Amino acid sequence: MLKKLHKTLTSKSNQDFVTITNALFAQEGFQMEEAFISTNKANFMCESRNMDFSNKHLAVAVINDWVKNHTNGMIPSLITPDMLDPAMTRLVAVNAIYFKGLWKSRFQPENTKMRNFNGGNGVIYKVPMMSQLSVFNIGQARTPQGLKYTVIELPYHGDSLSMLVALPMEEDTPLSAILPHVSTTTVQSWTKLLNLRRVRLLLPKFSVEAEVDLKAPLSALGITDMFSESQADFRHLSAEPVYVSKALQKAKIEVNEDGTKASAATTAILLARSSPPWVIVDRPFLFLIRHNPTGTVLFMGQINKP
């Protein structure tokens, strides 16, 4: 299933938008099982190369260079020398995903104006707010407790990828009240609630960078053995006993006006006589980038202050 998904996400139709790359950096002389290497290559197009971790500064430079090159410079560094033990490190597995979507309906830069954004901490910030009048898929959903929230879909060029934005309908409802109910099933259910409407959408430009140590969230899901020197079982990887000392993920996303020129045909679908409603994303919101044919969520985050 993962092989099929990886192939779909990195297909020719998406190659300008999505790059997913994987690499295994192994200590010279560390014997990995051939089946492990070939399975990774077949399923994840994963390249393998030998390293000398005893020179940890050089090893870090090589790995960070690889990450930088495979994310178009978006993530210039992933690991630091203190993460490597020159005597004990056997393998560093790296995954990089780079995404650059072009809006199907572009925001014109001249329409971007400084406006208020009500931060999650109660502070009002002046932020560059993009604006466009266009036809979007939009709808209302509700939590089991009856809290209503708005969902808007912004398609990227090519239609296979979209950004979904969700924000509470009532200004005094915090985003945190909605987040516990957002799951894969919830996101799939949104598609049935959305209808094309002509609206004036105001969305802040934003840039997010996050570094997550995955040990705590993975342990919370019950994945603990691999972090334990005594419990880890990687015999299908290597005859030498090994365990995971660090699991790290770094992500960066930039959202701005960039995109292809607005399609006049699309914009003209619904020209209502009455003035269109305004949808202003001026308080904390959730965003997801979704691969529509498979329903895979590539990125997900919350913005409390753009």
C-alpha cells in the first residue's frame, strides 16, 4: 500500500509540487540485511550510502547537505553533531518531503493589505492578508458537542492537491475546542459538506517552521520498544543489535499569493446577482494539504499567529 501511495504522490502529474526522498546513511562496515535495503529501495526509492561517523562534523555536513538539496533549500539543516555518537552510531535514516503548490486561482499581490489577526493569545496582530473574489468549495461542519466551524478548500494547480482551511464560526470559540475531533474520518466527511460558492476570501500569508522530536508522540501511540536498548528488535535490518536513539522531523511551509493566473472560466461559474459573502480568516485556524485522489494528508498544522 505504501509503495502504491509513494508512487502516486510522486507521479509525473505531481512532480512540480511534491518531492519525497529517502536515504539511509550507514556506518562503513555496518552490515545491513540485503532484503532490508532492497525493500526500502523498491517501496520508497531509498538510496543507501556509507559514512564514517567517527568524523561526526563531516557526517553531519554531508547529511544536512543532502536534506538541503532535496528540499530545494527550504530545510537547510536537520541534524547537529551532538546527535551522533562517533563510536556507537550505525545508521541515520532520513526522509525529506518538499511541497510547492501553485494556487489554481491566484491571489493578486496588489490585493494583499495589512489587516488585523486576532491571535490565540488574545493579542491583535497586523498581518498581510491576501484577498480574492472567486469560486471556492465551502461548507459548515460541527463537532459532536455542536460547535460549528467553516471549512474552505483552496485547490492547487492540477486539482490533485488542495489546502483545506478550518476555523470556528463563532469568534469566541477557540480552535483548541475543535482540534480533538479532527481525524482522517472527519477530513473525509468534509468533502460531502462542501459546495461551490462565490465568496470573497481573505487569508493571511504565513510561514511555519517546526521541529518535532518524535520519541514522545510515538511512545504515546505505544511505539516504545524501538527506543529501548534492551527491547528493540531490528534483526531484519542487521545481525548487530541496534536501537533508535533519535527520531526527528523538521517541516517548513510557506503560503503566499503565488500561483497560476486565475482561470476566467472557473471564476465565471457562479455569478450571483447578490453581493458575495466574505470569509475572513482573521483568527486561529487549522490547515491541511491533502492529496485528493488518495485522501492522504501531507501536511497539517495550526496557525495561532501568522
